[in-house]
Amino acid sequence: MEDVRRYWDEQAGSFDDEPDHGLRDPAVRDAWQRLLHAHLPPAPADVTDLGCGTGSLAVLLAQAGHRVRGIDLSDAMVSAAIAKADATGVTATFAQGDAGAPPFEPESADVALARHVLWALPQPSEALRRWVRLLRPGGRLVLIEGRWSTGAGITAEDCRTLVLRHRRAAHVERLTDPALWGRAIDDERYLLTSPA
């Protein structure tokens, strides 16, 4: 775990250089805003951003009126997320911790959101069980994952199978719009939603 934390601490300084990480390009930012708005409940909802990285999605959701808390293993990522929220003037809380075992109360969120996190966890099914426990009745699980050209990641079918161990439904939407990524893509990227 310490090696993983150290790795992500080292990545924090350049993490936002990827268009879909930093959301610095207005077109990319707008694409993510539209995507999330279409799949989240109306604001204000309590959203837990698991593996929040530098907080780009958390800040975007806080700007839309949601109550957001984020957790990330990397101290450097959390520091960047706090700075990003402060710079944009939104209220969001961030804490250092294990996204696979978040220290939050059961039934304390309307949405459990994770982007590019599940594939990297050593026990993804156990993490999903814990994430589902965070949800209030009627809560929604929202995962953004992929099987990237590097060979890393998790396929949509494998992800769906994992989610169905813990939820009744899992809907997959392919994310092929170049606006989301700042370029055309040729690998598998998707959004999986699991409503109550």
C-alpha cells in the first residue's frame, strides 16, 4: 500500500496534464459536466468521490450544487484537490484514505462515484461491497472505467459481472465521444451506472 501511495504522490504534479484529468479545456469540461448531469440525481445530492485524484470531478459536481466528499490514497492528490476547490470557491471535503475501504458511515451517500479506480484495486469485489453500503436506499453507483490501449483496466463485461454480485442492475454506456478525452480514442472506455 505504501508503494502505491508513493507512486500516486509522484504522479500528482502532472496528473492534470491529461485532458480528462484536469478538465482544463472548456470543451472537455463541458462534456464531463453533461455526462455526469445525465446520470446523477438532481442537485443537491450527497456524492462520495472514491479515488478522487486531484478533485476535478468533485469540484465540477460541487459547482453544480452537489454536496461532495472525496477520498484518495495519495496525500499529494488530496492537497491538489483541496487547492482546486479553494481556487474555484466551492465547498467540498477531501481526505486521505483507502478508496477501497472508505471510512464513511453506511447509508451516508446518494451517489458513490469512482473514475478509473476499480481496475487498480487489489480486491475490487470487496471494494464494491463497501461502496454499495455507503448508499442510501435509492442510491446510485456510478463507475467510469476502461480497458486501455496499455493493457491496463477492466472490460465493461467484467466490470458489469462484478457489480451484479452486489446490485440488481448494471447499465453500460460506451464513452466514445472524443470531447470527453480531448482526442479520439480506440480503446474501451465506458460508464457503468447501477441505480437502486
